[in-house]
Amino acid sequence: MVRRTALSLLMGGMVAPRSWAQENFTIRTTSRLVLLDVSVKDARGGFASGLTREKFRVYENGKLQTITDFANADIPVTVGIVIDESGSMRPKRPEVITAALAFITSSNPLDEMFVLHFNEKVYSGLPESAPFTDDVKKLRTALWLTPAEGRTALYDAIFRGLQHLQKGRQDKKTLILISDGGDNASTHDWKDVHQAVLDDVATIYTIGIFDEDDPDRNPMVLKKLAQISGGEAYFPPRLEGIVPVCKQIAKDIRTRYTIGYVPSEQNGRGIRHIKLTVSDPDRGKLIARTRTEYAFSEEGSPS
């Protein structure tokens, strides 16, 4: 089955989504359209809504690009909630599940979601017959499915989560990862996961929960996953802080901009680097966040 996930695939013979009818705007059809999922905040950390296309600049490999598509709307997304259920997370489990439920109830009610748990293996919280749902009761049951025990296969869980996202109906896709960032049981390694993120259009938010003396913690992995994909990494100092973090992530997803451009094939093969800026003198300093790089491939050939 062809993976309809990657920016490289959007540029390699596959067309961008024709429309999100429920929001009354249309994304122009082209075989090489790069779509960026963009969050903008002001200097106080508030979400900056209502910006126009002219306020943004997109650079690829240092070259200014022409923005061909632009939208700012609360559209449904496909979301995967990926939860570390290794033994080290056992005492934190009730707070983690409470936070995940806060995210679910703060999200667009039309979002389709799934839950993955992982220790040394990766488990789906929903049955194979219903891999996605918008039913809060079913998602609550899915969150409590697996006891916290064993080792940590973080990379396998991310890989599985990205694969599962591509079965979803919505064009925008997001992973929420709650973990200490450590890995001691995966069959995949960081190189595999890094390439999968580069090849994928999904935005990844990470929430790091660990003590400073936790030998399994790896905040750099959590930061890198968020940075590459255009999401954000959170490290609440206290366990009860993860509930407001999850609510903030839900709001961030619902207020993001969609920006599209058609890059030049002369920019080279392999990894292409993206820089996006936003400026509105009337609003002071604005901070835009989107993915920083992606994998470009020849037409019809995913990298």
C-alpha cells in the first residue's frame, strides 16, 4: 500500500487534498505541493490568530518560496496518543491518563483518534475492527487497557504510530507522545525514526515526564522529534502540570495555519531545510513553529 504521509510523497506524484469542505476553503491541487502545519504565538505565549498570507515568508534551502496556498481554520485531524507504559511510568499512570483525557475533551469533536501503549512491545488501545474513534468513552477505555510494566520500546512505538496515522481519513495528522524519552527494547533505532519523521507530514508533540535522577530519561530525543516535525516538547516540572500542557496542545492544534508552496526541483535531492518567518508590526514579536526539514525524492520514488 502506498504511504500517503510524506512531504516527499506529496511532491512525488501524489496530489494534495482537494478540500476540507467543513471549513469552506480549498487547497490547490498539484503533484509537488509542500504543505506546512504552522503554529504562531506572540511574545507572551498567546496564540496569534487572524494573520494573513502576506505576513509569512517561507525559505527552502535558503531560497524564498512563493506561498501558493494559505488557510487558518479549526479542521478535524487524525491524532494518535502514544503513552509509555514501561515499569518506570507505573506511579505516574493515573495523572497521565487524566491528562490524555483532558486533551481528548479539549480537541475538535470531529477529530479521529487512536491510542497506542508501549513497554517492550507496542499495543493498540482500540480493536482492529475500529482503529479510530471520536467516542470519548471508547478512548477512555483504550487509555486504561495496558498495565505499566517492563522495558521501553520508544522508537518502535513512534514508528508504529506514524504508520497508523496514515490509515486515517484526515489530511492533517498529529502524534502526542508521553514518555521519559528513554529506549532499551526497540527493534528500530534513532536513525530509523529520524528518517520516518522526515518522510512524514505528521506534527509530533512530546511530553517528558521524569525525575532528574531518572537513568532512563532522554529529553534530547523528545526535543528533536518535536523540532523536526514542527511540534513542541514540554517538560512540566511537576506531574500535575501535564493536564494544562495537554489542554494547551489541543488548542495549538486547533489554531494552526496551513501554508503551501511548490519548491524548485533544482534545490537538490535528499534533505531540504525549511525556515519560516512571520512579521506583523502591530502585534510585536511573533514566533512561528513548523517542521524544519523534510526528505525530497525523485517523482514517484519516496526517499
